[in-house]
Amino acid sequence: MSKRTTTPTRNQVAVWAERKRDFLMISAFGMWATILGLSPVVLFRALS
């Protein structure tokens, strides 16, 4: 028996790219939420 290697189809590549895009978008949103949420606290602590 021979092993067949399958190359990723166009749909599999599109699904992977969509997951990567979703992860990057959520990470960027989380980063901005953290920065905007912590900046008043850090500023308050620095001034007091």
C-alpha cells in the first residue's frame, strides 16, 4: 500500500487564514482594551 499525501485544498487554506485573522483581531482588541483600561490606573498611581 502506498501512502497518499494530501495537499491542502483551497477551502482548508481559507479556513486556516480565517482562524489566523480572527485570532489576530481578538488579540489586538484585547491589547487595546488592556492599554485603555490600565492607563487611568497607572496615571492615577503615578500622580498620587
